[in-house]
Amino acid sequence: MNQPTLASLATELGVSRQTVSNVLNFPDRVRPATRAHVLEAIERSGYRPSAAARALRSQRAMALGLRLSQRRNGISGTIVDGFMHALVQRADQRGYRIVLFPAATNDEEVDKLIELRRSLAIDACILTDTWYGDTRPAELAEEGVPFASFGRPWDGVDHGRWADVDGRAGAREATNHLRGLGHRRIGFIGWADGSPVGSDRRAGWVEALGLDPAGADALTVEGDDSVLAGAQGMAELLGRGADAAVCASDTLSLGAFTETRRRDRGDVRLVGFDDTPISRTLGLDSIRQPVEEVAAEVLDMVLAQLADPETRFEGRLVRPSLVTHERPDFLAT
Amino acid sequence: MNQPTLASLATELGVSRQTVSNVLNFPDRVRPATRAHVLEAIERSGYRPSAAARALRSQRAMALGLRLSQRRNGISGTIVDGFMHALVQRADQRGYRIVLFPAATNDEEVDKLIELRRSLAIDACILTDTWYGDTRPAELAEEGVPFASFGRPWDGVDHGRWADVDGRAGAREATNHLRGLGHRRIGFIGWADGSPVGSDRRAGWVEALGLDPAGADALTVEGDDSVLAGAQGMAELLGRGADAAVCASDTLSLGAFTETRRRDRGDVRLVGFDDTPISRTLGLDSIRQPVEEVAAEVLDMVLAQLADPETRFEGRLVRPSLVTHERPDFLAT
């Protein structure tokens, strides 16, 4: 690799190495005329200042940090992967790369982001998987690390630097779809982990049915995010007279589906979340999350902060949509 | 962010700014005694040289480039995503980050990698999705960009800087598994795109059955990688008297499964590739690719090149394994 260096450039340009270095790293120390002359000569020479030199000079890495989301069961995990794909594509169109790293905890994530930013390896970052009591936004703001988040702050200060999917609206739509098909006792199969996303989805189901708390509890079952929990939850709901269910995920919906098949209850309809390959294959209806739109929003937000750190933001709720599928032949009976 | 700068450090240390800068960027220009003194003082001060300064000094970015694989159907696409997850985790343990970027073509990928390397944004790169006539290895070698590849060179020079899954051995194992269960006319459902991975898998099936070319053709069907093609292929194979099939992917196996269900041919067994969530859910047997092992191998290879650019390598074939699943209750009938 015979790339020009500061030294070879200086020789070529007939100026001191220090002058070239100063033009790149401390341009305010060089007289404007000299600076213009050297920059022009540098450009003519075909020399491309390294990203490292450019980062030192401009304090811009042209890169955004993103924690690799934990690899989950491969069903709902596709949502965060889908978001990441969309973000990488969008960022590239704006000249930014995505720097991926793992972290076992939120604290480790914040530490790594601060270090990456301090060392000019990234300019800003994108958060995902927000939760109650999430201290990451405050910590990053205090350290001056620009950020935007896929996921709203579920409590505390609303920093406005977020875009999220309106799961409540999605669950309302799922419920109304089932009502429109004539179902009258529509249950909810959710997560027992108290997750804000799960609670939000359940709230949409409650709203659509106009249930009081006791009525809602009577038609709710909760467990972990597994096929087995979905099957058990459906069995429980059928025992309580449910004739349909909104599920917090396609994993649960798949489990619920296995139970309706086992009991030969083809009349029981389900709607899950995430429009995964599995639900498409089995012909299960689902709520699709527009991750491309979320990626575009959060990217706009971090780039706006880089342009003007004082920019104020308002969070953006993006509406998901119901996707219905035909039941495939092989499950027709 | 009140981080120390070269200037504030120089003031603090009572040396010229230029000396500090030289120690970081051109250490060979500074007398060893001075260099040691300044470095020690820098360390004591708690100053952490920025990644950019460090990259300029050491020519190391501590980052590896990886093209974001095209988002495919979400079934087989999980393999490359799984590899990426494993790579990010492993690289982190060695102090490296992954820089993700998209590319529409191999040429664009190579251009971006060369630019990223030239600008010290990455030290090396990982390739995926190798194909016949793949010019990326030669181009990167010529530009001095260290690389290793998930996927062998299917023709041309064997650069040895690769690890790959032995799909042929996997298909042999799948076929022998079906033979062991008593099947005698085992077909192959593959891809019509002439892909090297697909041909390799078919070769394993041919080997296990000891077929001559005509016999192999008689039991082979090929199409695109879709559920529909799998169903059509299975219908065709059943017409030719097949009683089982090895499928080049779980997508095809799923399609084939829908056809056996439709015809009530529960006696026909299938083995697919990739052990996807769908095959696990439907209880379909599959060949699992050990992407974690591949990630570890290619990471070792690029780090060895960074330590010694003259290192010679031999490609590593990693053996996949058959994973069998119980047929779930809901498909029992």
C-alpha cells in the first residue's frame, strides 16, 4: 500500500511536514492563505486524509454506535435485526457506518458508548430495547453523547429523542379486526415479565374492548415468550370461554395456534405481533412493525443533533399495521 | 466533555505541544528518553489518546469491516445474521468492533473495504457469500487489505484464508439418516441458480447414495429458494416414486412438507438445512451450521494476519450436524 503520508506529502508539496499536519489537525494555527494553498495541493495530489486524521480534524468519525441486540429465540428477535438492517442501509445513504458491539448490561453499553465517543470512533449512537427506569438517555446526555432511541422512555423525563412503534394502536387494530369477524370473547395472551411493550399492547386490547380492570383480568393470561406458554395460555383462555385471542408476539400466537389445532378449534382466530416468517407460513394474522420508518426517524434525530446539539425533539409514534394471511393448504383441515 | 487535548496535556506536562503530538504520531522522531517520559506522564494524567490518534500512531483501528448481507426471506437469512452475531461477540473479546456497511455489488463492497482500510477505519475485513469467479480475495490481497472469508473460494487460487461449513458432509449425513430410517428412493430438492453451496450439498447426497449421473438427475428437482418451489419439487419427486427428500434449505423443506401434508403422505421424511425456527416448530429435521465455530476461525485468521502479514493459512471445513425434532402435537394427525 503506497498511500501518501504526511511526510511524503510535505516533500511533494515542498512545505514542512508540520505545516501539512497543522493544516489537517489544527487548521486555525495556519495562516488562511497557506491553509488554502496546502489543502488545494493535497487535493490535487490525490491524497485522501485518513479517517483518523479527518476524525481528529473535524471531530467526526462518520460512524454511529449500536449495541448488538441479544440473540433471542429467532422469532421475535427478527424485529431488532430488521431494524438494524434498515438502519445500516439508511445510514450509508447519509455517509455513516454502523459500529456494532455487544454488551451484557445497559451499564456496559453506556460505558462502551462513552468510550467510543470519547475516542472519536463514533459520533453518536442509537439505543434499542428501552425499559422502565432506563438511565441510558440521562447518562449519555450528561456525557454529551448524541443519541436517539428505538423505543420511548417509559417513565421519567421525556427527552423526545425517540421513535417507537405504537403497539397500543396495533393491539386495538388486532382486536377490532377480530370483533369485525364476529368474535365476542377475545382474550389476551401476554408476557409475565411486566415489560412496558407488553403492557402497552395489552392496554390497546383493553381499550378496544372497553373492559374494566376485572373484565380485563378475566380474559388475560401471562407467561414467558415461548411457544409452550402460548399453548398453555390458549388452553386456559379456552377454558374461560374465549373464542379468539390477541397475542403479544408471534411466538405466543404460534403456541396458541398449536393448542387450537390440537383441540380442533379451527373457529378460534388469533392475531400475533411482528409478522414473522413463521406466522406468514402458517397463515396466522399479525401486526407488522414498520422498522424501516423507525430507523429513518432515529437517524434523522442523531444527524440533527450533530448539526446542532441544541436541537429539540418530540418523540415519534409510528403506527403498525395488521397483516392477514390465507391459511395454507397443508393446514386446511 | 472536558477531555484532555494535546494542547492541555502539553501545558500540564510542561513540554511543547509538538513533542506530545510527535510522541503519539511520530514516536521515532522523539528521543527514546523523552518519549518514555512523555508517555509515562500521559498515562499518569489519565489522558486516553483518542481512537483517531491511536489509529494514526499505531495504524490500528481495532475494527473489522463486514458487509451487511442482503436481507433475504427471513428463513435462510438467519444463517448470515447468526454468523454476524457470533462474530461481533468473538471480536469484542479480542478488543475489536465490527463496522457494518451495505453494498449492492461485490465491486462496491471491495471499493468500500479498500477505502475503509485506507482511511484507517478498519484494520481488516470478513467476507461472506462466496461464489464462483469471486474476485474479492485477489483484489483485497492486491490492495493489502487483510481478510478472511466465511465461505471457500469455489474456483481459482486457494488463498487459504477461509472457513466454511462442509455442506457436502452435511448432505451425506442427512441422506444416511433417511436411509437408516428405511427410505430407499431419496430425492434431492435444490436450487436452480447453480450456486456452489447448492451443488456441494447435492454432491453429498449423490455420494451417500452412490448414484451415477443419470440416476442422480432422475431424483433431482431444482427451483428457486421458495416454499412454493419446495412444494412443486416434492410433487414432482413423489410422481417419480421418491419416498423421502434431502432439501438444500429449510425453506424448500417447508414447501415439501406442505405438499406431503396435502397428499396425506406422512410417511415421506425430509431433511432441510439451517435448523431454522420454522423447522424446529414444525418438527422437521435439519442440518445445523456451526456458525459460531466459523466466526471463531475467520477471526483468528484476520488477527493472525494483523500480527504477521506473511502468515500462511489453510482453509478450514467445519462439519455441520443433523438435528432431529419431534413432530409437534398440532401436526400429529
